[in-house]
Amino acid sequence: MKATFDILSEPWIPVVGENETTGELGLLETLERAHRLRAVQDPSPLVEYSVYRFLVVFLMDMLRPEDTQALEELLEEGRFDPDRIRDYVALCRLEGVSFDLFDEKRPFLQTAYRGKWDRKPKPISTLDYSTPKGNNHIHFHHQQERTVYTPGKAIRMMLTAQIFCVHEVQDYPSNVNGAPPWFALIQGESLFQTLVLGMLDLDHIGIPFDRPPVLWRNTEEVEAKKLVAQTSWLFGMLFPARRVHLIPDDNGSTVSQVYFSQGMNYQVTNAWTDPHVAYRISDKGRFNWKPSEDESIWRNLACLIDLKQAPQIVSQYTELDQPDGALFLTLYGIQTSQASYLRSQRHDLQLPNRLPGNDNALRYISNYIARAERLGNALYKSLPSREKENAHTKYYCPKEISVQTMQRFYAECEQLLWKELEALTQPDVDYTAREGQIKEMQIRSALDCADWALGQLNLRGRAMVQIMEAQEKNLQKTIAAIRKRGGKS
């Protein structure tokens, strides 16, 4: 019997219902019931975001909201129109689109088999970047050869493999964003609201919207290593940086192998503006914000509230007629090192919805973060390490104590900042006076952490005096400079 899997009706989208029940639904049922569902939910942050991104792109091609008013009207309607969904599906089918995952000619979201590129099947676990393989062979791993996926998991992992791919050996290109950045979504009260808030009205899109069309409506061959200088918004959102063709097992109930090879190569990643991504702007240019082991979310908060850097959906949100309250953001990312995948992350943030675009609050937060980093550097230098040992002292602070001290300081700074956010959006806030107070709290925290580190050392007499003098010299110099500059960092 021929293997089939209709993504419109067969269950594959993991959702949470109103009563916290979880399960998988087909695409049509997910969209028609989106107003009664809470969210997409998957144990993997990468899979969860990838499914969200697919749904947003599907809706964008179907609804094509012209401006902010169109999105507001959609939010007021409170649900997606089932007739419009089915009309869109009918239009796609008239164009020859197949929604069958295993269609011989046009398998959904995949490339047709081509012998010159699709030479040797690979284990289906190739789609899972968390599985050690290739540059990720952290330890010997047997699981690849015996893994099987359901068709539902196969399509989820197929989406993830495209959106979170990186540049690899043998000319495997990265996606339009280069190495995967942080992706942000605004969480609504229902799945319907989250999807609408994840869309971008056409007025905010500065490149061709559908030339070329979205992947499943595009009849152009995905050529291995084809250089692409520019793309459309719809095509770029699900850019085929990999050629993927699922190989169903006998009856189609499982998938254990896949053809997986180089796809198209988008050349100018810094020219792509992703609606879900924040960008850092400096004298060196514009760079998307990527996960880093060295930088916490709070130390990059300006990227989310400065409308010149924030994701476009956040900028667009400030133009919508939304009630006062909180803006709930979820960040999805994976930390990479060259072609190796280190750690996937999901962070939920709650910000006052009047914070993005507030220039006074932005300056306050930027100064706060700059002060924290300056004090942190001074604190670190005040803890003599073996590497920094000199002729004046043979005593040093063990590395584990230095690390713990810095962790304590930055954790306290983070807690202070989150507590400040609500006050920064009040109409009568005195930013100058408040900044003077918070500056002294940061200084006090640095001094307390230095005292804590000193208390962990088993030193007496002259050694204790030498360490205290080193702390005084490095930390107090920075503190004096910060106080001299008033409210600035």
C-alpha cells in the first residue's frame, strides 16, 4: 500500500488546550480551533519555534494583512475563518500543491528525489541537531542507526533542520540568518493571538513579499549550492538551505531514512531582516543577536526595547491598540560554536508593554547594564588569580571562588533590573533621582560580593591585608569614577 500522510488532517502539531490537555492535531484543526487552544508546546525549544514559524508563514500567505488596521481587525474577530482557510487550501491544490508528506512528485515541504544530489539515504536522526554526529561527535553514539520517527515527528524535525541549520563542512550553507539567532515571539492569551502577533503586516515588509512564492507553492528546483543574492519574504522565512526528502518505511507509519544534502546558499545574511529577530547596530554594522555563553538575556535587554533594534513584531505591537499590561515574550535559541550545537534555550520574559519605544527607559536600562559590566570587570580584577600573580603577592583567589563571586554579582544585578522595569513606565517617574539610587545599590552589591569572596579565603595577617588592598585599589577606583559621572555609567 502506498504511504501517505496528509498534513492537513493527520495529527502532527503539538498543542496545549484550554484545560491543559496536550496532544497533536492536523493543520486544519489547529487553525480552526486556535482561539480555543493555548499554545504550541514541545520539549525541544527548536521544534516548538519551528512549528510556530511554519504556522505564521502559512497564515501570512493566506491572509496577507495590508496594514496594522488589518491585524487589529483580525484580533477583534477572535478566530481564523474556516471558510477562508479551506479556500486557500483549494487554491493551492489548483496550483498543483500536494499536502501529502510522501507524495511522489511534490512531497510537502520537501524536494523531489534527484539522483545527482540525493545519492545515499541517511538515518532520520540526521534531522535532529541535538544528536551527536559529524562535528558534534562528543561521544560514541549508537542511536542514529536504529532511530525511527512517526511522520508527525518527521515533519517537525524537517522544519527544525531548515530553520536552525549552520554552515558546515562540504559546503553545507547556513540559513538566511547565518548562525541561528535568538527568535522572539509575543505570547497571546490563546494560540490564535500568538499567531496573529507573530505575523507582520505588508506595510512593514521592505522586500518582495511573494516573488518567489512560499516554498510549497514554488515550482523552482532547489538546486544544491545554488547561490541566492536576494529572496522574497515568504520564501526566506522557510528558506531551503537543505535538500530534504523523507523515505517512508513500508506502510508509511514510520520514517527511518532521509535524503539530506546541500540546498540553496543565501549569500548576504546581513541583508535579511527577520521579523522575529533583534539586531545590534554599531559602527561596524548591523548584526542579529545570537545566543552566547558569555552574555545573559538581561544584559541585552536594550535589543528588545529599542525599536531600532527590536524584532519587527515588537515594533509593530507598539502600534496596535493593546490594553495596558504586560508584554509576554518567549525567546528561542541554540548556542553554537562553528558547526557544533552546544545548548538549546527557551526563555519567557514579562515586560511592561509601554517599555518598548520608551527612550528615557532605554537610556536608564543601557546605563544600568553598562555600570553592571564596568563594576563586574573591576570586581574580577580585584580578585587576584594565579594568572594575575605578581611579585608583590603570592596569594591568589581560586578560580571557583572568582566564578561564584561574578555569578553572585550579576545575579543580584539581574534581580534589581527586573524589579525596576515596572517603575520605569510610570508617568511620574523621576529618572535622574531613580538612577542615582539604583547606582548606589549596584555599587553596594559589588562591595558585598567582594567581601563575600574575601570571606571564602582562608588567609591571615599580611595575606589578608594584601588581598584587601588589591580589592580597594581596583574596585574603589571604578566606583569613584562612576559616582563622579552622576547618573551615567
